[in-house]
Amino acid sequence: MATINKEYSVEEKLVGLIKLQKIDSKLDEFEILKGELPIEVSDLEDEITGLHSRRTRVEEEINGISEFIESKKNAIKEGEAMVKKYEKQTENVKNSREFEALSKETEMQQLEIKLCEKHIRDANEELAEKVKVLESVKKQITSKDGVLTHKKSELEKIIVDTEKEEKHFKKLSDAAREHIDDRLLYSYDRIRKSYHNGLSVVPVERDACGGCFNSIPPQRQSEIRLHKKVIVCENCGRILVDSDLNDSIEVK
């Protein structure tokens, strides 16, 4: 919130707005210098997090398939042991009924063994596919990690190179805001957010708005040069100031 200790004239308000705009435009230059790097770094971090989650899921699936295969192998061993047991028992059968019963049990175990073997073949095929997927995910993680490291290095270099200046202009921006009343500050910020170039206060140049380049009538220009009231462009809504006043204000 702005803290206003005295009533400023319209010209002083305009000077404050111009100064704030020029300071904020300097800060915008730092963001332009960073370009898309902050977004790219954030997107890469999210993507890598997603890939790590996918790797974990695939590894869990591989473990589950491996355990399934192991359980079927154990079932085959048990089945083979039962077959041997039944075959040995057939040597001591007393009648055909016992022989048929043992033969059926043996046949059931053999069918169960074949079914387990089929399950193992199918599971091994699925396991091979999962292993391929896992290797692909690992390669993607390695590749993305390399790109992320490079992007972070670029961003950190820019931040280090501009950190001192950026802090300086942020302090200037905060100080300038203290001398602008809340109503004007609200309008300034609202207009600034409406345009990608962040220009809220613009000079009249060549008889036109310095923001949208819409023509400004001579009478309107005369009013702007008088500094008696805050005037906005009827086309884009930006705050208009005369070029002489705008050029007279510098920020360092």
C-alpha cells in the first residue's frame, strides 16, 4: 500500500508515475533477459518428477511380475513333486479305482504345470516389455537432467550477473510506489498487467499514443502538456504524458 504524507499536484503525480514506469521497465528488461528460462526450468523439473514417478511405477510392476513368475515356478516344482508322488503310489495300488484316481490327480497336476508354464511365458513377454519401458524412462530422465542442468546454469548466470542491479531497481520501485496514491497505483498496476510490454504510462509521440499509436487530437495534446489532470488514451486506456516531461525524468 502506498503511504501518502502530503497532497501532490497533478504534475508531481505524473512525474511519480513516469518514474515508476521507467523503473519497472528496467525490471522488465531483466525478465526479458531471463526469457523463457524460468518457465523452461520449472517445466523440466515437473517433467522429471513425472518421469521419476513413472520409473517407480514400472519398477513396482516389474517386481510384481517377477514375483508372479517365481510363484508359478514354485507351483511347477510342487506339481512335479506331486506327480512323482502319485506315480510312486501307482506302484502300490490295490485296485483299478485307486489307479484311476491317481491317474486323474497326476493328469490334473500335469495340466496345472502346463498352465503355469504358459503363465510364465506370458509374464516373461510382459516383463521384457516393461524392462524396455524402464530403460526408455531412465534414458529420458538422464537426458532431461542434462538439459535441466544446462538451463539452470544459464539462468543462474543471468541471475548472478543482474542480481545487484535488479535489487537496486526493486528498491527504487518500492520507494516510488510510496509516493503515489492508492487509486492511481491501482490503475497503474491494472493497466500494466493488461499489456505484455508492461507499459502503463506512455508519452505522446508524433501526435500519437506511445502505447497503441492511436492519433491524439491537438486539443487533447494541449491538455496533456498543461499537467492539470491525469489523462488516459481513449483507445488503449494507458496514462498519457507529454514527451518533454517524460524525457526529463531519468532513472539510474
